[in-house]
Amino acid sequence: MEVILAQPRGFCAGVVRAIETVERALEIYPHPVYVLHEIVHNRYVVNDLKTRGAVFVESLSEVPEGAVCIFSAHGVATAVVNTAKQRLLKVVDATCPLVTKVHLQAQRYAAQGYELIIIGHRGHPEVEGTRGSVEGTVHILSTLDEVAALHVANPEKLAYVTQTTLSIDDTRDVIAALLARFPKIQGPQLNDICYATQNRQNAVRELVKQIDVLLVVGSANSSNSNRLREVGENTGIIAHLIEDAAAIHDEWFTPETRIGMTAGASAPEILVQQVLERLKILGVQNVHTMNGQAETTTFRIPAELLIKKS
């Protein structure tokens, strides 16, 4: 057996920023430091931060008045921001700048009187945050059938934004269907799909040409990890989403299997290395890394943490 590692894979700049934000806050502020929702969708990362003093909550009602509260990388609704102010919380915003960009786009469309469509998965924290950042009617959809069934007040005054972690192929098809039904619809084409999501999906498309089985390291609730698995499956290859090395099944492989591996944008490299160690026990002797897109994007952590650190 041999393994080919995708390049790029794993942490993106937004995830690095979010995790570093929590780590820096834990250095600066008295414990506990509260985090609204999982800072990123990865259980290993969340559990590691819990051991350092972070307390993860699902509602601001769980945060004591006046405490430090970090908003996750997925962003929050305006109502959440207002509630935090009312509770006198010391808010540190770890929202990915690319998600913030989508919020601002949605707000501009809403301010101009457009009825808004969010292309994304209902219930996902990022989508709910975007939905809650604007007033007025908002439609959430992610399939061609939902586009066909959509009813709007004014087809002449319609706009859309997209969840950043979607499959490029699926999003392209949905946008094309929206344009076919509503020729005057306004939107950013595929610009809302973040660079890291796109690069990782492109890498998988190249990787599957060389392999028999694809392993995607990532959590089940990670949107971008699920999309990587789907990209592999859509090429006809067998693809498995695994949280860690313990999720591997020996029967997936034969001595001749060529294994490809990637990791979602919220999956740390240590999990990839642990999976590799497990695969070596099963007979993998050769590990290669494919050529791929180099990523140099970085995002600065919130300014208040930089000031306090100095």
C-alpha cells in the first residue's frame, strides 16, 4: 500500500486565526474564557482548548454577566451581538474575515431593498449567522429542486450570497439555475467560496486520478470536510470521512490499495499523522505528498488581543 497526501490540506487561515484567538485570550484573561459554539468544527481542537480553560456554550444565557466570550469562526447574528452587549460581556470576535465579507455583502443587498437568498445549509452556524445579520425576507436553499420551488415577492429585486464552505460544483449549478429563473438576480458568482475550500477541493480532484480510496480527516459536522468527501465520491471513487485513526476499518484496504488522504480546513495535522501511523501498521510503506497550491494567506487576530499581549 502507498499513501498520497493532498496539498493543500488541513487548517486554513481563518481556522488558525480562530484557534490562536482562543489561545491568546486564555493567556490574557482570567479563566474561564467562554466560547459561543465550537470555535471550529473539530472535536480534537475543542477538547484541547477545554483542557486549557475554555468553556464552550450554546447560548449566551450560559455566560455569566461581564465575562469574556469569544464568537466562533462561523459568525453570529446581529441579535447575538446585541444580547452580548446587554449582558455586558467582553466580546472577542473570532469570525473568519471571509464570513464577515459575506455578512457585509448580505447587508448591502438588504439595505438596497433586495430580497435575499443564502445558498447554504439550513441550520449551519455560518448560514444562521448570515441570515441573522440582515432584516427582511431571507430564503435558504442548496439544491436545484429548492430553486425550482422558490417563490419570491419581486423577481426584479433579488440577490444571493453563499456559504463559504460549499462544494464549488454544486454552488455553480445552483447559481446557474437561479440565473435561469431570475435573470436580473444579483450576486457574487463563486467569489464567496473561500480560497481554502476551493484549493482543497481542487487538490482532491487531482488526487483521485492517482488513488483507489480517499480518506478525508475531519469531523462529521464539518461542512467543508463533508464537501471534500463528496468531491471524491462524485468522481466515482470510494471516499470515507474519518474523525481520527480509530475510525479506520481494515477491510477498506488490500495490499495493493493506493490511498489518498486530505483533511478538512478545521482538522489539525496531528490527526493526519496519527492516521498515517495507523496505516503503516496495516502495511503502508510509501508516503508521498502531491504538488499543489501553496497558501500564504494569513489573518491577524483581533486587535484587542494584540494590544493586551504587548
